[in-house]
Amino acid sequence: MFSKTAEPTGAAQPLSRPAGSSGAPNAAGSALGSNAVRSVLASDLRIVGEITTTGAVEVLGEVDGTLNAASLFIGHEGRVKASVKAGSVDVKGKLDGKVICDSLTLRSTAVVKADITATAIVIESGATVDGRFLKPKR
């Protein structure tokens, strides 16, 4: 339904990493390759449908549907009501649905109602969680 297109000024810009950081987390909290891109969904944007990318997604607006990405960052005002599959998920806003990821970080402002399958989980004091945590089957 949606596809990634080049920016009006040319090709999509790759994520930048500080010199010597080889694999250091980016703003969305994931260690992506040097050629990965970050898609930012602005605060005035609402998407209903499927989002699929090999890069990072930063949600400042709303997403309803399905989201597959290398990493997902949900900002303070962001709201995701979706089935999520990602390498890493970092939540400051609201997340509702089903999540399958390698690592999950719930910041102090996170409000989560989800069934979560994750290998590693960090929950800061103040985060609100309603749901189940499952360990991935190996």
C-alpha cells in the first residue's frame, strides 16, 4: 500500500554515526548498518495500513495496522496500535497490540497494552504495562 520514495532533493539520507562508533545505537536505539535509513513519521501524520522497511522507523504521529522494521522508536506523542516485528523497540509514547522483537525498552513515559515476545527487556520506573511477556521459542 505504501512504498518508500526518494526525497524531493534526491536520495534518502543514510543514518550517520559518530566516527569510531561501529554499531553504536542511533537515535532510535538500534545498531544499524551504515547504509540503513531512518523514516520519521511526523506528529501530524496518521497512517492506517502496513509499513515495511529494512531500516529504522521513528513514530511521532499515529500508526494503525502492521509495522515491520529493523528498529522502532515511538516518541512521547507517538501512538502505535499495530502488530509489530522489529529487531529493537524503544517506547516513550503509547503502544497497543502485539510485539515480536529482540530487545524492548520501555521508557518512564511509555504506556503499553500488548502481548510482547522479546529476548531482552528494559522497563524504566514509571512505565505503564498491561499485557503478557513471552520468551521466544528457540
